[in-house]
Amino acid sequence: MTRRSNRTATLALRSGCTALLLAIAGTARAEPITFDQAIELASHFSPGIKARATQVDAERLKASTANQLPDPKLQLGVQDYPVTGPNAFDPLADDFTMLRVGVSQDFPNPAKRRARVGRAQADIAAAEAGVGVEAQGVRIAAGLAWIDLYFAKRKLKVLAELDKSIDDLSATVGARLTSGSARPSDAIRPAQLKADVADRRAAIEADIAKALTTLVRFTGDPSPDTSGPVPEQLIDHHALAADLESLPSLRRLDAATGLAEADVRLARADKRPDWSVGVSYGKRAPRFGDLLSVGVTIDLPIFASRRQDPVIAARAREVDRARLEREAALRELKAQLETDLAEHAKHYAQYARAKDTIVPLAEQRAKLDLASYEAGQLNLGLALTSTIDAAEAELNLFDREAETVRGAVMIKLTYGSEQQ
């Protein structure tokens, strides 16, 4: 298959993939999206990622010219025109004055041309690494926004149930006031609690608005909503440690090292002479014959110790700096991974404790106090307090679960491969 047919097939494949993704996006706008769908949409439709990908295309276009020769030069001039003596300003009386037209072509040394190609390839690698870093940031932002929206919606349901419980208890206040089993101040307590619930609801609605704004920004879905379960909270420590070397941030530093190494090769190539070839045609007075000149010009880098060598040494130090920065970044990532894993383990333990102990005990206490209140053995204030505590325990459970899931997602998308 020819190169042109290969290119045509590639373009057709890209067009097909784009059409498929647009169809997915249209479906996502019609229905709620899962966590994985949010990540996928953000990965393919974020303007930031598209901008980085466009930069890659630009670098590839520039790379196609890296091995090309410089443009030839056209030379036009008058040679040996007299300005003093008996024939001053009279070119027809002078034997040497002639009109000259010529063409010259510069030929950079082969090492320099190879170094320019290597530098262009390093530019492409750096641009591709930028796409990876941008994509990682987009995936993390979209994933965390989906999680925030998911748990904020669940919290609103808890507040709605709490509102109903307060209304159910406040409905009994009138009869108890009439019977004398309740104090007049008990009639005020439900209204105060409902105001507190309204404040909590407003804060959660603000969180929902923020999460929606982020999802719209990165997925392009004008009305996103969540569907399906939250991501898995368990983490494969060994798999994450094995993936560290391939992280986008380290690939970007590898690309920076490649750029520095390419600059060293360019600097070394300057020690080799370039050369150029020129051809010119000279026309003198009609009584004389025309002239043809051919010449070669060669650079003479004979003072390398004061010119090229310091530049080469400086470029080599830049390579050392890039490699050390990469090593420092790798060590920082390893340390940060261990720190994040420890934090995630703490959050997971707190979530498990709340789920298995705190919430069940709070619900049991609320049921017992409600039964005591209905039996006339407990006042309204204590019954409401138990109900509030049970709701607070459930809200706290959601907070802990959200923190655990957020931590797991952040760790997997920051330190793991895209497949995790």
C-alpha cells in the first residue's frame, strides 16, 4: 500500500472514530452518564486536549522541513565599477566593469542536518507529552466532579428525609401542648431545625452547581447527570508502583531531556564546517567576452575553544539538569504515592467504621428515642436531637465515603495507567 493510501485510510479511521464519539456524546446528553462515560467524554472532547493535539500536528509539519536544504540565493550586482581616475563613472571606457548575476546554494554539514531532524523529533515528543499531561488533568477534574455530584445528590435525599421526620414530629406538638406533656418552647424547636436543614441544603446545592459546571466544561454535556455505581475503592499498590515510570509528568520530563540532548548534538555539529557553492555570469562591454565564475565557500571553525566548545559544555550541563530534575520528580512521586496511599487507608478505615458502627448505632438510638417519645417517656427536644444525630451520622457517612472514593480516583488517575 502506498503512503498516500495509508494516509487516506488513517483519515477515514479518524473520521469514523469521531463520528462514533459524537454519537456517544449525543446519547450522554439524552441520559445520565456513568463515571467511565464522563472520563471518556472528557478525554475526547476537552478543548484543552484538542489544543495540545493541534500543537503536535504543528510540530510534525515543521519536522518535515528539518532535513531540507536552505533556499538558494540569487546574486545581482555591478562589479569593478570605476569611481576614480580618468574613467571614473564611465563604465563603457573601463575594461573591467561588468554586470554580474549568480546563484549560490548553502550546504549545512550532514551532522547538523541530522541534529536538526533529531531536534524536530524531540519537539514532537515534547508536544505529545504535553497532551498526556493535559489529558490526565482533564480526566481527574471530570472524575472528581462526577463523584462530587453523585454524593451531593445522595445528601439531598437524606435532608429530604430529615425534613419529613421533623414535620412528622412537629405534627404531634399541638396535641402534646393541649395535654400538657410538652412545653411551649417545643413548638419552636422544629422550625429552628428546619432552618438549619435549609442552610445545609443550600450548601449542598452550591456544591452540585460547582460539580455540574465542571462536568459541562470538560465533557461538553450541557445537562450532565450521574448514573451507575461509584468507582471501586480498592487500590493495587504494586501495579501503581510499576506504572510510575510511564506517568505523563515523567514522560514530559523525559521529553525535556530529549530536547536538551538534541541541543547538544546541534552544538557539536557547529564544529563541523558548512559549505556553499556559487555560480555567476558576468557581462562586460560588447568588445569583451562574457565571464563565468564558479566557487566554493567553506566555514573554518578553527577557534572552537572560544566559540563552539563553551556552547557544547553549556548544553551538556542542561542535559544533566534535565536528568536530575527527572530523578527528583520520580522520587517525589514515589513519596507522594506512599503518602496518598496512607491517607486513603485512613479514610477507608473511617468510612468502614461509620458504615458498620456509627450509623447503625445512631439509627438504633433514634428509633428507641422515637418509641420513647411516642410512649410519652421522652420530650420532643431529645427525640428531635436523636433524629438529627441519625441524619448527621448518615451525612457524615456519605462524606467519608466520598472522601474515600475521591482518594481512590485521584490515586488511580494520577499514578496509574489510563486503563486502570
